[in-house]
Amino acid sequence: MSKKIKFIACEHLDYADNYTAKKVLIDNFGIKVCWDTDVFDVSSPQLVQFCKKIGRLNNPECCLREANKMCSYYKDFEHTVII
């Protein structure tokens, strides 16, 4: 069953279905979404974000709020993501 999630995070976070990872809910700063990736090397993080500007972000909390921004492109945006 699909679930529609709405939350505020950086407008450049990418939740398009272009990745082999799957979208998962996290309860960091409210219910939000990150990506659960296949990990082949234990030194690589499993939960990540993808950014349209700078690519893979190796922390699921990156850019979920301005205090956790990874670059100067951060801009609040209401995402609607289907999980």
C-alpha cells in the first residue's frame, strides 16, 4: 500500500524514482524521507539522500532542514513523496 508523505526540506533533494535504492521514512525532525541503499562495503552508509545539485549525500539527515544543509543552495520546499 502506498503512502503519501508531505514534509519541508531542501528543494534540491531528489525523490524521483531514478535510483536503485528504496525510499524509507525516518523520524528525524518530524517524519521525512531518505534512501535505503544496498551496501557492498561496510564503510559506506546505508541511509543517504540524493541531491540534484551535488549528488549523493552520505547522511540521511543532510538538507532535511537548513541547520543540516550541505551547500549554499539550500531553500525550503514542501516535498510530496509517495512511499
